[in-house]
Amino acid sequence: MKKLVDYTKILRSKNAGPLFITFDLIFSGSDEMDYVLNKLTKSDVAKAYGIDEKEIDIIAYKVVNSIKITFPRQNISGSLCDNDIYGCQMHMPLANIEI
């Protein structure tokens, strides 16, 4: 089985304001994107991050072969408990999901 990162051209994370984290999955073509859309579930993401799947949004932007995944941050950006103020290092659990 391949990992999610093996299907993407770009897989990155970043803040969506101080309360949310967002992930951009950008694909070389529609075939890869459609395959991932049919396989990746909110449950997969929830397990990878230890959150409730009801908090997860997965949005496909087919015109640009990309998927955006957003959910609330576990710690507010910049708070004392936060270990990634910009949210740019939070993509690895997602990248390692087996598809």
C-alpha cells in the first residue's frame, strides 16, 4: 500500500487563522485526485490526529486538482501549549495515511 504523500505533488499544512489548521493536497492530475477522494475518509484523518471526525471538512477543488482538509487546532496558535505556531509542520500524520 502507498502512503497519501505518494499520490500528491504537494502536501502541506498551515494555519487557517489561530483556531484552525488546513492541509493542501495538490495533485499532478485528476486521476490521482479522484483516486484519493474515493479512498480517503474523515475517519482516516480523525485517527491520524486523534480528533472527532465531525470536526473535519474535506473539500475538493477539481478545477485545480486539489483537496483541502480543515479542522480545529488542538492548541490555539501561539498559546503556551502550541508547538507549531504557523502550523507548517503538522502534515506528517496526514502524509503517512495508507491509501
